[in-house]
Amino acid sequence: MAKLAGAASSAEDIPIAAATQADFLRTALLNWLPRFVECCQQARPRFDVYPALAALLLGFVRADVAFLEDVGGSAAVS
């Protein structure tokens, strides 16, 4: 993601850069992260910090994708 964001910083077409980053998050994280959070919730560790952190991460990634999709609009990712 840092590489994509760094490359996008010099790009003049911000919507395409945002759409590219949103696509990366969907394909690299959101295809497995919800299941991971579910497994963390079911594991019942001694302390609830890890399931809470996993859920927080999922919420953050989903919010980031929503923001990037908003910025990207209908930009096509090649």
C-alpha cells in the first residue's frame, strides 16, 4: 500500500490513484480479513485485546476503502 500511495503522490489523476489503492485493499485484505476477525472472535483468548484489534483493523480497512472509492468515483483501474 505504501508503494501504491507513493506512486500515486506523483500522479496527476487522483481518482485513478484512489481507485487503484481501493482495489488493492479489496483484493489483498478484504478477501480474507473478515474471516480472520470471525476466527479471532470465536477463539475466546484470555484477554479480549486481539479480537478487538482485529475488529478495529477490519473497520479501518472498510472505512479506508469507502473513502478511496468516494475519491476514486468511477475511475477505472487497469
